[in-house]
Amino acid sequence: MRSLIAITAFLVLGASAGTALAYPQYQMSKEQTCVACHVSPSGGGLLNDYGELTAEEESQWGGNPAFLHGVLTLPDVLRVGGDLRAAGGVHTRGDGLGGAAFPMQSELYAYAEKSGVGLYLIGGATVEGGSMDSRSLVPFSREHYLIWRKSDSEGLYVRAGRFMPVQGLRQPEHVLYARRFGGTPLFSETYGANFGWIKPDLEAHASIFVADPLIDGIERGDGGAFYVEKRFGNKSVGLVDRYTTSATDTRFHGGVTGKMWLEGKKLLLSTELQGIRQNFKQDAPTRVQLVGNLMATYFARPGLFIDVALGHFDEDTAIAKDERDAVDVNIHFFPLSHLELILTTRYQMIGLGSGGDASGFSLLQVHYRI
């Protein structure tokens, strides 16, 4: 019975999970900025012309990388795309192995731009309802905003609407601790304004935001975020700063990021570390949290790279044996310019095995870019 409940919960959560973000692994190995390949200044989602060419070059057997494989010609002012994603495999929460198969993502993107002013939309569907009988599929727009930018790939930009505040390395794997517990978990997009400056060796982003009044998001609150990253040849260093306040608490995030590209070894080392001070507005003590990831990415060949990551999250540094540690291994294979296969595996411990049952999963994801 416990296995059935665990599988059911996994399915319900997985049906609405998953977003296609940029791969920051390519920032040092291919390009210096996310916007070199993506329409969004923070990366992810819709690819631009160079991003589509990169998708073709980095795949095993290529293929026309354009929208719908190039069978439909769009006006110059309009760009359209989308992502479909599903997964299946096994998982355990300490009570034996269970199986699962579920959809992860179904989204369409559209971007229209004229004279430097653009409208960006992401439309899809998410699952609502607390039980299998009451769940329903409802339309959902994760991001929609107006943007002005000086050029497509660098310089000043300003945008306003609904988006994820720019912060940290912006890893696509939402289960990584730096994302899940570092302020940018799934479905934590907010309404706000954001401006930034992007150059090949420097980028800076500042955001102010309010909690979405229509969505009971995981990360609630109003506030601001700032991220700056400076690159020195094959290395980069970044600073993370975030403040959020809600009816229940205030949170201060401070952290660093770093990347190093080892050309001869085809290896990228990256890390993100944050300290979080959470002040509760009720009668509760202040707590300090630590969260971070260290990742090594090996580019075995065009179309194939492997991530090995270590994650640590200490929910309260004053309490012993509540910290989580995880090992993640992700194998990314791009057989075609529109197709990606990902084998993702995790093993997680609490208190290094003395704070609760270990857990883990191994899933095969199929990702098709429309």
C-alpha cells in the first residue's frame, strides 16, 4: 500500500513538472552567454537562429533544426517553438522499488518582435486537483512578458511581466538542490520587472517582483534578486543576492557561482553555493540554511555529455542530522536536432544515513523540441 501511495504521488507531481531551460554547460564550451542561443535574456525556452544551428551541430545525425523541421515558413517578426517531455523508470523512498511513467512538459512558445520591442509567451497545460479522481488539465502560461533590448545578443535589455527572476547558474535539472532550495524551484515564476546588461565577458541582471496572486507557488513572497557574472577566459565567477518577504517570513540569499572549462579534457566544472537566512514573523527562531551543488560535465562527443553532481542542503544549521546529500548522474544524448534522451539517476541520504531512509530514482526522459 505504501508503494502504491508513493507511486501515485510521484505521478501527480510529475504530470505537471518539467521546464526546458538552457544548458549552462554550453556557456563555456560553446558560447559565453545564454542569449547567444536563446531568445530569452536569461536562457531557456525558444531558440534563436544560432541556437537552432547549435542544436543541429551538437546532435549525432543532425536534421533540419527549425520549427516543425522547416516545413512551415514564418514571418521574420515571428518565432515559434515548443517542448514535449515524458519520463519513465523506477524510484524508491526506502520501502522498495516502484515504477512510474508520466508526462513532464507540454508547452508552446511564441515571440514577436518589431524595432527592438518584443512579446514573449509560453503556453501549456498543468494538472490541478488533489486526487486522481478530481484532477483536471487546465491551461497555464508560465511566462509572458514585454521586452525591449538594444540588440538580440548583447547590451541592455528591459522586460516586465511574468518570468523567473534571474539568479545563479539556472540549471535545467529542477531537482538539483541549488534550484530546488535556492529560490528558483519549479513554478516559482513571479510578476515583476527586470533589466540587465549582457556582454561576452560580463552579465548583470536585477529583478523586482511580487508573488503571483493567481497561483499558489512554491516560493511565495515579494522582493528582488540580483546576479552578476564575470568571465576570465576559461573561468567565471558570479555573485547571487536575493531578498523575499511574505506574510510568514523574510529570506535573505547570498551566494557565489563558479565555472572552469578544461579544453584539453573536454571537462566543465561548475558550482553554486548559497547561504540563506530565514526570519519567521511568527514566534519562531531565525534559522540559517546552506545549499549548494558541485558538478562535473564531460563532453564525450558531439551529441553526448555526462553530468556528475554532488548536492548538499542543510535545512537548519542548528539541528543535527537533518541535512540532505545527493549524488546525481545525468547522461544527455541528442540523436537528432529535435530529439534528446536523458538518463537521470539520483541517490539521496538524510544525515548521511542516520536521519532517515535513503531515496533515489532512475528515469529515462524523452524530450522532443517542436
